Amino acid sequence: MKILLANKYFYRKGGSDTSFYETGRLLEKRGHKVIYFSMKHPRNLASPYERYFVSNVDYEKDGIRNGVNASLKLLYSVEAKRKLEALIRDERPDVAHLHSVYHQISPSIIHSLKKNNVPVIMTLHDYKMVCASYSMLNNETACEACKNGRYYHCFLKGCVKASRAKSVLNTIEMYLHHKFLHIYDLVNLYISPSKFLKNKIIEMGFKREVTLLPYFMVLNEHIPQYSCKRKNIIYFGRLSREKGIITLIDAVKGLNTTLEIIGEGPIKERLEAKVKSQGLSNVKILGYKLGNDLKNAIRDSMFVVVPSEWYENYPFSVIESFSLGKTVIGSKIGGIPELVKDNDTGLTYEPGNVQDLKTKIQQLLSDPSTTLRMGKNGRDFVEQELNEQKHYQRLVEIYHRAIEE
């Protein structure tokens, strides 16, 4: 089978990009031809299809000309549509599987796919189908004001980076794509990795069919280590306000453990200033790690904390920790409780509650045997439920269904 995979980033920037990349590897290992479509970027992996990739779009770059060009591409990218049609003519894919394509690529490519009778599958990694800012957050709190297509609340509340200009653009985008073009109605079938995301977007008014397919892990690349070499705990991921890292730092004050924060993001300097001003010698901000450096840091830890304060989908940080034999303390929000089962694969706490999180951290620090047991349970869960073969069989069933339709 020839499968076209599309995603705006062609490097591992976040969980959605990791899912995109690993899906491609999985399909190639099973003998399928995978055709990639993405955006040009200095950090991209090499690809024989990069000549078809769209020009780099940087929404942070200053300048009126850049702002106008980027805004037009966000709404509808003629370049992406044209380049994808050239790729379709040259490769003739049997099915297209889209991941995160909005903004940098835009859903204009769906018109190209339908014009050429290519069935379209789309994996949802966030709430963009029902929320103009994708995260269902406003002023660091959960927000459902856009329910049933009331996208104007994005502009009224300034949801996109606290900017009215960016918020009005995203508001226009939602009305254009969902109310006027109805472009997302052309997708044959949607995939949600978590039950929470599926149920939430339906509750918010999404009318299309959504099927459940969790992420998977390449287990032979994640060798577990159940014991720990150091009495430390780990956070790894994006350093942004909705991830709850401030709550985590406050929770480890005065505890006999070291918190290692791994990652990059917009609040890194704010976190560093907080650690310095409060003299927190047991908090280390280590910057970005990947590959074996990241895996070894997780393996050597006692456990991992995922303190998110937004509707997480199905976080890779949890399943990667499980794969490496580590239990997780996670906030009781979004799709996290589907993975972190209390006293089985980890512990949950009320999001944003410093004392509750502190208590759960102390509980695991004082009971290494239970921590180790739950780490083994997490690995067992991934082996049984999130293995490659199970994911592949279900994914191919979805592809065939779309083709038959």
C-alpha cells in the first residue's frame, strides 16, 4: 500500500511529531511505501520528498510582509495545495493520513486529496477541531467557551498568546474552515489517541465520526530499568505554562530529592529565575535532551512527574516513562488518568494542588518497593496494550475502511 503521511514538522518537536514519525517507521517496516509531506525547516530529517515540502512559515518572525504572508497561508495555502497535487501525480498514494497540518500547511491540502480521490484519515493530537487556540485554555485555566461553534470567544478573550491580532486571525480561520468551506467534513475518518479527547470534542459539538487508536511504543528501543541510581525525580517535555511546572517546583520545596527539569520552551527563563530567587538547590533545569541521553536520565530516576494543568491528550511522556520501567505521578486531567492508574501504574493528584502533589511525591519517595512495583506494571501495560503489532493491525483496518468507502 502507498500511504501519504502529512505533518507540519518533519522533526521531533513534540508528541504529535513523534507519533507522525513513528507511524511512518512502523508502516515502512511492514513493507508499505510511505510518502511524506511537510514543511521545510533547518531541523528537518532528510527525505527524498523534501522538494515537495512547503516553504518555512515562522509565525514568530517580525515584519509586516512576513505577517501578511503567514496569515494568508494559515487561512488557506495555495502553495501547499499546488505542491501536494504534484506529489500526488508523481506517487499516486492509496490513502492519506494527516497529523498536525493546520497553520503551517493548512487544510487546503484536503481539497487536493479529494480532487484526486485519495481517502483521508486524520489523527487528532489536540482540540483544534473545536477550539480556535487548540488547547482549550484561557489565562491558564480550562476554557470551553467555543462550544458548538461559538469561535468568536477566542477574539473576545484574546486566547491566542494573549494577542487580539493573533486571536482574530484564528477566529477567522475557524469560521472559514468549519462554517464556510466545511473542509474538515471531507475527511473520511478521524482518529483520537485518548477516550478523553474523543469524548470532549463530541461534547463540544464535533459531528464527524471519531475512532479510538492509542499511540504505541517501539519496545525494543526502550529497555526498562526498574531500580534507580539516584534519589531524583524527572519532568521532561515542553516548558510552557500549561504544563504545571511551577506547581511541581513549589511541591518539591524542602523535600529530600532532586527535581531534574528537561526540556525547552517559552517559560524556561521564568523557571530559572524562580529557582535562583528562591534558592532551590534541589531543582536543576537541564535544558533539551533527546535520544539515549533522555532515556538514560529517565532510567536513572526514581519516577517521573507529569503535572499538566490543561486537557492533555495521551501524553508520550507517560508512555515513554512506562516503557523505561518508571512509574508516574500525573495530574488528574485530560487523558492522563487513562494511563496513570492509582496504586497500579502510578498516582494521580488534583491539577494545580501543590500540597496534594507534595504528598504524592513523599509517598513514593518513602516507599521504593511500591514505586518499583508500579514501574513494572506500567511496562506490562505498554507491552500488552501499546505494542507495535496491535497498533499496526488496527491502523491498517482503518486505512482499508477508508479506501472501501
